[in-house]
Amino acid sequence: MAVLKVIEILANSKDSWEDATRNAVKEAGKSVKNIRSVYINEQSCMIDNDSITHFRVNVKITFEVK
């Protein structure tokens, strides 16, 4: 039986929500090992002068505790 833990991460990107999600996993991976999955909880954008400047995601990352 595996023990899994979930953490919540906020991340952003100038390019896309997908890139923001990759950034979240990359940063979490620096201190958390055995990442199993990521769930996108929320998406949003920052706007300046009628243009999107940043894509933001709030994700839940599941990892195995050994």
C-alpha cells in the first residue's frame, strides 16, 4: 500500500497555462520526490492594456511518501 500526500502550488507563465503547470511541477520537484500526478484546480490570467500578460494556475500535486 502506498501513502500519498497532496500539496497545493500556485505558479505562472508568460506563455500558457500548460507552461505554468510545467513550472509548478518543476519547482515542486526541487523539494518533493515521487510526484505521481497534478490536478489543475484553477486557472486565471493577468491583464494589462487589454492583453494577457501572465497565465496562472493553482494546482494540486500528488506524491508518494516513502
